[in-house]
Amino acid sequence: MQHIGLKTARCSVAVLAALLVGMSPAFAYMAPGTTPNEADLSNHNTYTNRDGNTVHAPARSLSGKAPEGATARCRDGSYSFSRHHSGTCSRHGGVASWL
């Protein structure tokens, strides 16, 4: 019986490790102050998130490519730079895809 418990524990650790290594960039830490290339964005607005960090407001990419630091593409075609899932793209039709 103890052998089965160890096997399950090892399997659980392996699954957890695989999930952590394969995380999407939307969960990756972005240092406060990280900013995208402003020349490629439709606006230059910012907001203060719940952590007190200044974050670029959702904007459209002028080049059509995902901007540096974007974490999600909104349903209206703009890109979000949010550092938290909650509220991301809330005024832009919701999240179309996480980057």
C-alpha cells in the first residue's frame, strides 16, 4: 500500500513540474516599468494596477504583431499588458487569447 502512495506522490510532483515549466507567458513575471515599444501602439495611456504598478493600457498594434510585453489579445483586437487575469480586457470585449 505504501508503494502506491509514493508512486502517486512522484507522479503528482512530475505533473506539477511540467505545468510550472510550460506556463504561458501570461503568467510570467514582468518587472514593474517594463514598457512596450510606444511607436507601435495606438495610444500611450497607462493605469495603476492593484499592486500599485503603472501598466500600459490596452492598445492596438500598428504593425499587426503582438507588442513586446503584451499578455493578452482582447476581442476588440487591442492588446493588454495586464499582470493579473482578473479584469483583463474588461472594457475591450474580454480576452480573445492569452499570449
